[in-house]
Amino acid sequence: MPHSTGFGQRRDPRTERPVPLGDVVDELLGEDLFRRGMPVATLTKAWPELVGERLAEATAPVSLEGGCLVVRAADGPWGSQATYLAEEIRKRADDALGGGAVTTIRIVVGTDENRRSTR
């Protein structure tokens, strides 16, 4: 049976005792994977308000690592538009996350399907 990445690498021992759900959520949110994903989820939810409806239909925030927000554009023309607006997008995304989180923007063009088919 396949397992997710990191299976068997847990630091904490398994237990049979019941644990409050809030404790489980708090523990998950403290893990690096969830902590890194929360800002992107926040931006994804607010994306249409941050960049406008039309641009939001053709672009999406993909990741935020070390202050660099990666934005995926559906094709070259939308990538050019996002590049042209990159500084405004950066400011708005940074404000949405409380300031100091987004220092640069990188625009990538194509869909996840395109990336997978070229590997």
C-alpha cells in the first residue's frame, strides 16, 4: 500500500488514547508543511480581490518560499500581464499577509499538467 511522503518519519509516538481534535489541529498547524501552506491558502482565497477577476481567472499563487511568491499564469500573454503588474501584485499580496512576507514575485507560465508531461 502506498504511503505519503514522510510516512514512518513521525517524531511523536503513536497512542491509543483519545486526543481532543483541537490538539490535533494545533499540532498540524505547527508542522512546517502546514505553516508554509497557510499563506498561499490565504492568498488563493483572496486572489480575485487582490488582482481582479479577469487576472485571477488566468493566474494563481503557487508557493511562497523565502519571501518569493511564485505566481502561475495560464499562458504567455497572461504571464506578460502578471509580469507587468508584478510590483502591484507583490504589494497587495504582502498587505494581505500582514506585511513583510512577500519581497519578490516570480511569474511562471503553464499549467501543472504541462509541467508533468515534460518530466
